[in-house]
Amino acid sequence: MLSIIAVMIGLFFATNIGGSGAAASMGIAYGSGAVKKGLALLLCSLAVFLGAWFGGGEVVKTIGSGIVPTSTFTVPIALIVLTSAALALFLANIFGIPLSTSEVAVGAVVGAGIVYQSVYVENLLWIMLFWLLTPLTAFLIAIAASYLIKSRLVRRLVSIPKAVPVLTLLVVLMGLFEAFSAGMNNVANAVGPLVGAGILSKNNGIFWGGLFVAIGVMLLGQRVLETNGKKITALKLEEGCVISGTGASIVTIASIFGIPVPLTQITTSSIIGIGFAKHGKSVLKKDIVIQLLTVWLVSPVLSMVLSYLFIQLVIEHNGYPVVAMTGVLISVFGVLSLIKRTKHVKEELF
């Protein structure tokens, strides 16, 4: 029964991954008018499934056995890890905080590893280094590509009437490439713990995970596609190609090495890079930087804490960590409230 529940939660998690991050990959193609909404969702779902099937194995292996040993993943632990990751995303949606599914999944696994002191610290540090470097790399590539686009030769080529259909086709292809890379990287977030616990074999996990991510794109991806499409309509076709191509290339390379990376943050960094090339330092607003850092920190920490506490309570029957965590939360919120109140008092005085 626990195994069945764990599989159901994992596939539900996969469906939501498809409806959020994966569906956004065709936003540029849809927003530019290159494809209709229905076709965009269908193409995205097919590309996601194929990405998972042909390239998702290494990241599944990392989530299932590369962060903590497979001996840590009993059926109840896998169930709690998946529940913690899904709950973290649910709480984030309620508070309007955009979280990375990859970082949430890794955080939940780490939470289990902390309980049993079985985390492969070197592997975890390697993954975290990728989380830092991949958005930075996307930012720098986007700046370089944007300056290249503004060059006289490229502008002449783009101004040719026949260039528009070619660019339109290229935008669609880059969107498919991005969806393919999302399948390679993100499906593991939902099925990695199931594979690690031996509930599903790697091939079965990839198949069912990829299938439910694809279903999630079709069932839940319309709003994300619409939102993402409207946001990117101000971008030129060639800039859209840069954003999708950069994100897809980085995520594909990371997937080959089995590293789960945040596609959303990589794409956001590409958009900021193009904005930086256009408008200079003014695009690097403090709130944007803070949001990126907040997502990077909150995503894994929230799911890690939930996973740790649930295992201590449900598996180990140990309530002391909950008491300690409650004390920490009270202290943190108390300090923040005091800082806010002190700042308010100073503003009134001066």
C-alpha cells in the first residue's frame, strides 16, 4: 500500500512539473505566433517525453543514489521525500514564491540523508556549484549573443524578408530543444526516489515519469504557456532563439553528467542577460537579484526541513527536532519583526 501511495505522489508530482516548468519551454514559440496553443502543448509534451526516455537516466541515477546511498531509500522514506517535495511546491504556490523543482527534489533527498548522516557531501557540493554557475553562464552567453545580434552583419541578415520564416522555424525548434532538455532533467525529480527505493526500475520510472510530465503539459500547461507567451512577446525572434537555445544547451549538458539544474533560473538569467545588453546596469534591479537568490536558497531548504522533520516524527518517532525547529522559526520571525519595527520607529523619528 505504501508503495502504491508513493508511486501516486511521484506521478502527481510529475504531472505538476509538466504543467509548470516544462510547459513554459514553448512560450516563446507560442508568444511569437509561430504555433497555436494546442499544437504548442502537443509538441512540448512529445519533446518532454522523448527527452526523459532518451536522456533522463543519469539524473534519475543521481537523485536515486548519487546524493544518498540507496540503503537510505526505504519505501516509507521515498514516500516522505516525495511528499515533502510536493508540499514545498504547494506551499510556495500559496505564498507566490517560484521554486525550482530540481532544487526542491534535491533538498528533500538531503533532508533524509541528514537524518541518517548518509549524505554524499562531495556530490552535493558539486550539484550546488552547478546551481551557481549555470545561471551565471546563461547570463554571460546571453550578453555575448545579444551583442552579436546587434552587429551590422546580423542585422542585415535578419532584415531580409526570407529570414522571418527561417527564424520562426528556428524558434519552434529551440522550444522543442528546451522541452527535450526539461524532460532529460526534470522527470528524475519525481521518480528518482522511487527508483532509489526499488519501487520502480529505472526504465519504468523514466517511462511513467515522462508520460505523466507529458500529460501534465497537456492538462495543466495552458495558463503557464499563456503567461510565458505574453511576457516574451516584446522579445525579437532572434532573442527568443538565444534564450531557448542557451537554456536548453546548458540543461542538456548538465543532464548528460547527471546534474539536476534549475531550468527556470537559467532561462530567467538569459532574459536578464539580454536586458543587460540592451539597457545596461539598470536591468540589474535589486529586487530581481534578491528574488533569484531567494529562490536558490528557499527551494532546497524548505523541502529539506520538511523531509527531515517528517522522517523524525513518522519514522523515528522523535519530536525533539520539531520543538527545536519551532524555536528557530519563532526566533527568526521575532528578529525580523523587531528589525521591521525598529526601522519603522527610525523613519517616524527622522
